Amino acid sequence: MKFRAIPVEIEAIQWTGENFGQVREFFGNISMAEDRIFHTIEIRVYSDDDNFERIDVLNGDWLFKDITGKIITVGRAAFRLSYENID
């Protein structure tokens, strides 16, 4: 069986290594830490039982929430192949 993804519009932000405040503002109240040496960020998404998912974001990665609200990271090249700017 073959399937095709349903077209969905997303709002996304790219981590540039210098826009920590913008990324934090984009997602609201989430736990984030910045590594200024390697220009990476770590996001921790906590569940109701106090467990968390750790998301490591590299410089140039794109971040967005999927249709269920889960934070997704996509590398620069994969994002360009999968999404187009509609603004």
C-alpha cells in the first residue's frame, strides 16, 4: 500500500545559534538550555508523570509543533526538501 502525507500548514522557527529568546517565545513556557560554545539548545518536554523527552537542536535545525502538539526538529536540508514558504 502506498500513502501520501496530508498537506498541513505549520509555523516553524529556525535555530540560528543566536536566537534563543525567539525560540523560547515561539514555544512558550518550556524548559530550554543553551550551549553557547557549540551553539546548540536542549529542550525538555515534561509529561504528566514528570518524565521528559530531551530534544537536542543543532545550529540550523528547524523546529515546529506537529498536529498533536509534539515538538519536532528537522535538519536544514530535510526541511527545505519537505516544506515551502507560504508567507
